[in-house]
Amino acid sequence: MRILIVGGGGREHALAWALARSPHRPELFIAPGNAGTEALGENVALAPDDVPGLLAFARARGIDLTVAGPEQPLVAGIVDAFTEAGLPIVGPTAAAARLEGSKAFAKAFMARHGIPTAAHRTFTASEYAEAVAYLEAQGAPVVVKASGLAGGKGAVVCETLDAARAALDAMMRDQRFGAAGEEVVVEAFMAGEELSLFALTDGEAYVLLAPAQDHKRIGEGDAGPNTGGMGAYAPAPVATETVLRQARAEIIEPTLRGMAAEGHPYRGILYVGLMITDEGPKVVEYNCRFGDPEAQAVVPLLQSDLLELFLQLTEGRLEAAKPVFHPGASACVVLASKGYPGAYEKGFVIEGIERAEAMPDVVVMHAGTRRNAKGELVTAGGRVLAVSALGADLAEALEKAYRAVDVIHFEGMQYRRDIGRKGLKRLSARGIVS
Ligand code: GLY
């Protein structure tokens, strides 16, 4: 069986790593992949948003199943193009991927279906004065979001009204987010702890993977600017049985029913970003794909064959799926370049990965890596590696991940030392760890 994975980050390395272990023994192609995925399959020099190129490649190489990692090709319609060509692919159609591609659509959809989320209003480019008036009536803190895809930078949590006006100006007047800022969503700030839930769904049946928590800010204690994500762990203790039951009944199931009722059944990976508030879980955002770095924590916990689950998903057989999970926990620590999420230099030699991976239960997922002319492994992006580890519990998973981090080195390497701390604190409050 030939599988094409679209994307080249840590998430795609995690997917390739899991699929390579499948008893189906698939042949893997990763477009474009990175220096880590080249050990698992063939890297293909095609950009993730080159839908015609990917389609031509899949046809020419007899690809049996495609998995799209990032959101851009999904929102651009890769699933529609592949499906029309009779090629099985994991992911939602462009119409269904609007749950991520248009925050304005997602908020209106949630309002139509009574799905809990923050109160909001959407403004178009000509409604700047109304948007300012709404902001002023709301007061701070408040959240200003570019409706379209903005590479994770389009949601600004504003502590003051001045900051909110500045965010609005950047989107509506200065067009700093281009077309993504043509519509702007202003929504009430939600206090609580964030949780990432991933459902694999064939449009009706779904299976939930281990609930994860991301660490979006660059600095320890959630300080500093937002990043793509500096680490993750799963299962996150904030996801109690009550929270999960509410999330299933009030969010995931109404979302799947609502999308089907509106004529756009959602098939693929549904990533629901939640805020666990005093009133229960509420949707912060939907994404139409796996999270990065959440995938690097969630995927290693899956003991069942991920490929079989993907086949059940594309063939509408998920009802029968009974996935088995590792009974413990996982943690992943992202190692980033100096300067990230701002400007950073590339090309620094990376050392120590073999030593790290020789440690039990550790796997190092590559993100921004490549081989230089001398064949050395060098940095090639902001987020360079994600060091993942499994443990009997969260404390052990974190300990193993950080021990592995200690033997890896590249110039300017930065990482957060507090991954999982909120989870440990919750467990400790329940008397589960000291
Ligand atoms: N970790 C956040 C995201 O993948 O969007």
C-alpha cells in the first residue's frame, strides 16, 4: 500500500512514524517531508499547497491513500480534487474545512447549532466604525480574530482596549493579514485552561484520541508572544470524565450532526480547541487537521494501527473501530531556534539525536531540519525538533522527555522547561503525584 503524507513538520513526522509501524507495511511518500521523514519513506519535492502537483504525483505513483497534514491544502480543496479523481484521502472537503478556514463561518455555525462558545460579532471591511464601537462596548480583555487562515497568528488576546484597537487597525486598516483579515471576529475573552481534542470521524461515527494540552507562548509561565506550539502532553488532566462527556454531547456530536444537516458532512480529523471554563467546555476554535505539536504527543499514545483507523475513516467503517491506547501518558518538548517566533538563523548543526533516541520510550520528531552539502543534520526552521516520550504517568513522561532534551544540542537552541506543569499541578491537587 502506498501512502502520501502532505506536509513537512513535526506533525507529519509523527504521522509517518506511526504509519511506518503499521502491519500493512505501507510504502511512504512525504511531500515535502524533512530530514526525519526521509528515514521512513521518500521525500517528494512538492509544496503542501501545490494541489495540482500532488494530484499528478498521486496518480503517477499509484498512491492508495493520502493524508493531508496542514490546513492550507484542506481549505484550498485538496480533498475535493482527490475525491473527484477517485483517490482516497483523509480530510474534510473545502466546504467542511471552513470550520477552520473561516472563523466567521465557524462562529455562525456554532450559533445555529447551540454549540457553546464565546459571545461574538463579525465585521466586514466596511464596518470598521461598528467594530470599534462594539469593542468599546465590550471592554477589555477581548479577543480580536482575523477570520481567515493566518498561520496561527490571527487571534489576538487583548488585555487593554488600546491593544484591541491596534489589533483591529492591523487587520482592517493596514491589511496586515491580507485576505484573512477581510472579515474580523470580535469575541468575549474566556478564562480557563485550554484543551485540544481530536476526533477521527467518517462523518457520522467518531473516535476520540487522547486529550492534549498545547503550550502556545514562547516563554515559561505562558509569557511572551504566541508560537506554533512549544510542547504538548496527553492525556491532559483538565479533561476529566465530566469535561469529556460534555465535550462529546455538547460540542463534537452537535458539530458532526450540524455539518451533515447543512449538507457538508465532516470527514477527517476534527480538532476542537476548547476553553475549560467554570461553565464547562466552550469552543475557542475548530481546526480541520491534527495539531502540531499535539500530534507528536497524541499519536505515540495510540497502540492501535493508525493506518487501519484511516482506512476505516475513508471507507465509512469507523463505527466498528475500537482503538487501544497506551495506559500511561506522553509528553513532547519542542526545541526551537534562537529568535523564534521572530526572525531566526538557520544552518546550525544538530547533535545528539541518536543518543536521545537510544533512551527508552523516546522518539525525536523532526520539524525544521535538513541535510547540508556535507550530509550533516542542520536547523532549517523556527521549530526544529519535538522530543516525545512515553511514561507510566505524566511525571515519568516529562522526566524522560527532558532527559532526552539534555543530550541534544544546536547553537541557539531554546525550549520551555515547564511543559506539562499545569497537568502535574492538577494531578498533585488530586493527590495523584506529590
Ligand atoms: N498547536 C496548535 C495548532 O496546531 O494549531
